[in-house]
Amino acid sequence: MANDTNSFSFQRVIFLLLAGCIGLALFVVPVKLGSPYIDEIGFRIPSVLEFIFSSWPAVYLFFISAMVLFFCCLDSLNNEKIIISFKISGILLAVFLCVSVCSYWWSVNAHASKAGLIILISATAGYGIARKAMLHPLNHLLVRIVYISILSAGTFIALIGIHQYFFGLQEMRTFIDMDTLRHMAVLYKNSSPEQYALYLRIISDRIFSTFVYPNTLAGYICMVLPFSFSVFFLEKTERNRILKIVFMIIAIVGFFWFYVQNYLSFMPFVILGTLLFPLTLVLCLVLTGSSGGLITGMLVVFLFLLTHFFKKRRIPLRIIISLILVLSILITCAVWFTQTKKRASLQARFDYWDAGVRMVHDRPLAGFGYNTFGTIYPAYKNKTDEETQFAHNNFIQLFIETGAVGGVLFLLMWCYPLLIFLRKSGSMPLPSVIFPAYFALLAFLFHSFLDFDFFIPALAFYAFFMLGIIDISQPFKVIVKHFEKTGIKKAAVVVIFIFFIIIMLPVRDIVRSHELYALAEYVFINEKNIAAAYELVDEAIRINPENSRFYKLKSSIYMNQKQYLDAMYNLKKAVELNVYRGSYHYDLAQLYDKIGNTEKAELEFSKAIKYNPSRYTKNSQ
């Protein structure tokens, strides 16, 4: 009897830890991981204060996913039997992951692909976590936690965005030397697109909250909106319980967030915004200034409400959704083409896609390697086209990076579960969370045609989580494993723990190497401490030898000391790792010119023009 009691208590503890981790992940991921990984920029390791109030590096998603998966495994081992089901949608996802990982071996930028794949694998963990939650015996409690976490995070992020619109952006302009920023942004528009993008965001009134880009914030709000309306269709007792907890979370987190930043006067608006949270989300969406986001949001809410209205009319759901999708696409085109600014934005996307078609033509089957669009785009863009790191269309970008096989799998991975859901949803009882998850996933896919939501860690994790929730397809094979011996379970827990520690090591190395690189760059540029900078960058290279930027910095250190041969060796290494980086070829051409090798200097300069014709011309020589 005592053993049964102890076992029950242990099961309860494991379940509480699992539920807490799922809720924490759904709240923390959009608050802290709204920034993509861009190889041109890398990432900074946040200080203690920035760790609380700023974005985290995108690869940190791996640690969050690993933590939740660890407790999922513990919870499974805690049961008397483990059920492993194989579904077509899961197989498609696994094969897509395999194709993406394989693209690393022929990637034109191995480091960018490695970092991108770590984020992708971390995001796909959302699918497994959602499946675990939906199949759990206490799934009704986990569904409640899903509602609470998504609504709390969405409302909190919307409130930060609204505060940013009325106070934050103006304060940012006050503290920043706008004249200097404007001069530097225009001067280095092509060579430093991220600085120019920052300048454009600061001078505009478009909010981005905890995300880096207004459009990605809009994409996130569109995914949260179905949940904000769905909660009002729940049974009254459950609805009131969820809303009370959401209100308490926002009050506590909001008080801490705005009190520490000395914005306590904004707290009444926090309380008001929490009470009216669906309207708060809509207001935040409007303030992003994203036309694609606004249209997607209106479409999703309209579809969701209409579906509930026609639930008892026996009109097939797929017919309703198909008709409205066609109508919405026509309205979208009309809106875009009747606004001058939006036409310019759409034209920029057409330019990206035009370059993308030429990229696919050059490598139709294998692609250039996952997460390498930003690396190769300068070689394909026209001189007048805008700079970008993403294709602003997830489907086109995946075709470019993973080839035709990866692109087709990416399409099937989303479409198959959605079609199965449409076919079976009317003939079987479903948990309340499935319908908002379905429309959240529709919002993600619709917005993916105009933006790069899949490459934002928070949005990718949410999308895979929604995919796991709506996957009601029948498994074609089920394996049941019984675990009756306590010794086997304990050994399995130890093995799983060791496994998760081991797989975290590569991510730790990437983070550590970036930390050393940032410190080396600071010491070299600001403190002129050559010896310390050399030692730091050398250690960064030892930990992560695939990052071309590390070798470029080491080359600059040697150049500063006029050790041209050593500088040339490291710059050649940087070129080997990222042959599409035009600035590397240009610097190498200058090095050859310094030592009197005119022939090789001209060859490298021609490569600089080839790989970045917008920045380098014959007059630049």
C-alpha cells in the first residue's frame, strides 16, 4: 500500500513537472525567442539584465525543447506501458528533417546550416510535445494549460507592443543619436543591411514588441487570435477558470516587467488590456502596420466564427473554408495593388522570388543547404533590389535550400494533416483545443506565403505544436512496450538523462564560441589588445571551426600587425567556408594587391563582383 502511495505521488510530481514545462515553454518561447538566426550578424550573448528584458539567441530554443522532451520521456517511463504510434504525418516530418540535415553536407555555408538545423530540430520537438499532451490520460488538464499559456503570452506581448507604440519608440529615438544613425544607415545600406533595417524600424511607428520585425509579430498575433475567441466557446466553469488564471499571470508578470523598467504608471492599462484581451490583440495587430498580418488575422477570425456558426447547419466544413480562402485571396490581391506603399513592398517580394527562381534553376534537386538563402542571395539579386536574409515566402525558401525533395516534403508535411482534419473533424468528438489550433496553423501557413515565419524560432515551435494538436490521422502501426521492472525504468532514466546532456554539447559549443568571438572583437576594436584578441578568437575557432567570421576576425588581427601571409591564410580559410561572401573576396584581393600579386588580386576582385554585384563594381577596384 505504501509503495502504491509513493508511486502515485511520484507520478503526480512528474506530471506537474511536465505540465509546468509545457506551459513555461509556450509562454517563454514567444516572449524571448522572436529573433531569427542570421549568419551575417550571428548573435550576442545577453547580459543578466538583457537576459530578462531582451531577446535570447535563437539556438536557446534547443535547451527549452530538450527540457520539455526530457520530462515527456520521464512521464512515459512512469507509466506501465509505452505506446509508440507511427503516422504518415510523423513520417513526412521525419523524412523532411532527414533531407534538411543531409543538406548540411553540401551546404555553401556549413555554420549557417548547422545553426539553422539546431533551431529546426528544436522547433519540431513541438510536434512531439503536443502529441504527448493530447494522448496523455490527463489531457484535459494539459489542454487547460495550453490555453492559459498561449493567452497569457499573447496578451503580455500585445501589451508590450502597445506600450512601445505610445512610449517606447519615442524614448528610443530620444536616447539614440538619430543623425549619426541615419548617416551610417544610408552610407552602409548595402554592406550592413541590418543597421539600415534597424534605422527604418526606429523612424517608423510600426511596433515589434518582443519580436525583431513587425511582420513576424503580426504573424504571431494571428496564431493567438483563434485561441482568444475560442475560450469564450468553452463551458462556463472552464472558461472562467482559465480567464482568472490568465488575468493573475498577466498582473504578476506585467507588474514585474513594467515596475523594473520604471513604467508602473502603465499598470492600469495592463489591467484594462487583460480584461479586454481579444481587443488588445487586435489593436496590437493593427499597430504592426502589416497588411498581410491584418488580412490573415481577419480571415482566420472570420473563418473561426463562421465555422462555429455553421456547425449545426451540416454544411461541409471544407466547402466553407475553401470558398472563403478563394475570396480572401482575391481581396488580398485587391488591397495590395490599390496601395502604393504596399505595391512597393509586394514588388520587393517579387524581386526576392525572382532571384529565388534562378537559385532553384541552378540547384533544383539538392538545394544550397538549409538556412543559406541570406548567404547566396547577393549573388543573384539585381543591383536595384533590396537586401534581405530571407525569401519572404517559406515555401520558396525551402525549395531553394533543400531542393525539390525537401520543398515537396515541406508542403506535404502541413497539407496532409490539414486535409485529414477537414475530412474527419465532423464525424468524431474532438477536444476543445483542436479547432483553434487548426485555425492558428492556417494563419501560419497563409502568412508564410508573404513572410519568413518558419525561420522565427517562436513561430516555428508554435506551428509544429499546432500540427501535433490537430493530427487526428490514424496510425498505421502501433508498438506497445511494457515496463514492469523498476530497475529497468531507473536505468532508462539515467540513459535518457545522459543522452540529453550529450546532445546539448554542440549547442553549448556554438554559444560559447560566439561569446568568445564577441569578446575578441570588442578587445581588438576598442581596447587594441592584440594578444588577448588573438587568444580569444583562436579559442573560438578551436571550439567551432566552421564559422567563417572567426577566421575573418583573425585575419584582421594579422592585418593590423602587417603579417600579410598569416592574414591571407586565415582569409582563404574564411572563403573556403563561405565562398558566396563577396567581402571576403574583396579583402583577399586587397591583400594580394599589397604583396604585389596583381593577377590573383584581379581574380579575387572579379569574384567579389560575381558574388555581390550590388556592392562591388569595377569602379570599386
